[in-house]
Amino acid sequence: YLWVFDMVPGFSFFQAPARLLIWYTVAVAVLAGIGAQWFESTDQSRPHWRRFLAACVALTLVGVSGQVWLAGRELTFLVATRNLGILLIIAVILLLLKPASTGSISVRERFWQGGVVLFVALDLLWVAWPLIPLTSASVYSTPITSAEALKDQPYRYFVDEQFSYQVKFDHYFQFKTFGPTDLVHLQPFKETLVPNLGVYAHLPSANNNDPLVVGHWQTLIDLIDKHLPQEQARLLAMMNAGTIINNNPVPTWPTILESEVAVIQAVPKPLPRAYFLSHAVYVDDDRGAVAEITSPGFDPGREVVIIKLEDITVPGSESAPEQMVPARIVAESAGRIGIEIDAPAEGFVVLTDTFYPGWRAAVDGQPVPIWPANLAFRAVAVQAGFHTIDMDYHPLTFTFGLWTSIVACFIIGVAMIRLARHSNNRTSHSNSKSIINNWKNL
């Protein structure tokens, strides 16, 4: 797998081979079916199978002897050798016990077939069972104290990336074994709320455990890791993160909760998820946005950094008052969000959700462009007054894929109908010729 991970484009997008093991699972099941289909022995092959049985017994003895004599060493291959020998012995014995074919399936042969199916099923279960760790339902149902402490907060929470990595891979998921699966061991891990454990309590998180993430968002996360607490507070507040979870608390930040593995602290002055700002700074690209949001004088509560994707008229902000007004989210569902704002002046409504192609916006029913705001988020321009803003997710790739699928299904359907008619015509023609020939013979 490591060679595939390094050399085949696209495989490195995934954090672990778990998703790729789906192909292995399907392949093993198919091979088991093929093996069962061809599982037979003839009178000519029985002597060869008897000799092979002796070789399997020898292979098993080698594995068992190695386990006894090489005690204290890594026994992975010796155990596998022993198990392979045992399975091959059973398989060959089943082959040699196959009853002779008499033209019709006898009761004895039916029992033999059932034994073969049972052997294949037990073989698959034996191999897969160690890979299926079990745990108590209490691991999922036991409340998370840290989540209870955060559930009434109107902000997202943020888990420090380095802390998250250490907790997961230096302590709980070392991949030597599945490790303890009991509640006593896993409950402290749940209390860390590392992504995406917050979903148990429906907590909004500023992190993401998906291996495929938006580049703007990842750049912002990397900036947080590189800066000191004062700059981190500004960036976290800009992300609508009201709390941070790590094991290295900042002395000047209020502590909400402390457990044996993590400390939850409040981020100073977090911004709302949606808000209005009348003052904007315009840049041409991501590099300019990074320079602005990391500059010492940047205050996300007074100004927003807008990346100009198009050369069109933008709201003027030179004489506008620098004030932040919270907006109200009135509707939200998968792929849609509705916002209301009473803007005191011309400016931008900023939504601290990820900017991504495919989102469309309308202000009071009129389509408007969505601007990248503060590097990773969304903003729409509004005039002074009360406005209703609707954002919907309609990616062109989905529309293209939908129509491509419809056309492909139509073509396949037409082709199948034509093939069916052609087959019926050939059958009818063949039957007609047969009837004519029979009449001629009469």
C-alpha cells in the first residue's frame, strides 16, 4: 500500500487505506465464490491432492515448530504459516471426501456441498473477525462533559491541530493494535472533542477531519499554528471560534473546563457567524489577503479583507464608519442559508462559512456576486437599509453530472430495447424456419 500511496496519483488524498480496503473486501468475496465454483477433484487428480495434503501438514508443522523454537520474536509470519496450513488441510480433505458423481445430485453430495459453503463462510469470518473491533454501546451514549459545557455557546469551537495529532496518533491510535475499546479508556478521548467528535453533541466546529479540505481554509489553519497567542486570538475570533481546546493553555485566556488530557479556554472577543462591516480592504489575491489578516494593525471586528475576483464596482469605504453589526440567520438547511441584516451604511455582510465555487447569493431576490472575505469566508455587498440574503449551493459539476447521467441512461435504455427486439426477431425467425422445415419433412 505504501508504494501505491507514494506513486499512484490521487491515492495520497486519503489519510488511511480504510476506504481503499473496500476493493480488497469485494475482491476476496469474489475470489471465494470463484474458488467454491471450481472446488472439485477427479479420479486423475486425487493422487496429486493426497501428496499436496502431506505438504500442507508439513507446512503446518513448520509454523507450529517455529512458534515454539523462536519464542520472544515477532511471530506474525509463523502464525500466518500455521493458519494457512490448517486451512489448506481442511480444504484438501473436503476435496478428497467429495462423493463420486452419479448424474443426479445425491443426498450425500448435497451434504458435501453444504460443507464446502460452510467452510468458505467460516474462512471469510475467521479472517475478518480480528479486524472488527467491538465495544459497548455506552461508549457512544455516555454524555461528554466538555460538550455539555459548550452546547449553549453561540460560537464554534477550535481544536489545536498539533494537540489533535498528538492525542490521536501518539496516544490513542498507534495502529499496533486496536487498543482498549472500553469506556474508561475512550471517554477521556471523547472529552478532547477532536474532529469530528463534536457531532455527538451537534456542536459547530472550526476544524475538519476530512482528508480533502479547501485550500483557503487549510492556509488559515496553518497561520494559526504559526503565530503567537495574541495573533491566534485575532484569527480565531475572525473564524467565529469562541473556544479553543489544547493541552497548552494561554495564561491570560479564561479557562472554561480542564480535564486530564485537555483544557478548554475562551477566545477573546469572537465575531458572530454572520455580521455586517462597512469598512473593507481590497486585495488582488490570496497572498495579499494573508498579508492583511496577519498584519499587526488588522482588526476583524472593524474591517474585512475582500479578494477582488472581478474588475467590477465595489462599495466605497473610505468615509464609512468602522462598525460591526451582527446579522441574523433566519433559515438554514443543507445547501442553503438565509440571513437578515439592517445595514447602517453601504458595506458587506460577512458569513464565516467556507468560500467555495458553486455557492450563489441573492440580496432581496436579486442575484449578487459572492466575494472571498478574510481569505476563506464569504461576503456579499449591500446598501444601507434592511435586506434579506439567500445563499444556495448549486455547483455546475453536479448539474453537468446529472445531465450526463440522464443522457447515458437514455442511450443505454434505447440500446437495451433495440437489442431485446433484435433478439426477439431472431427467435421468431428461427421458430418460423423450424416450423417450415417440420412441414417439409411431413
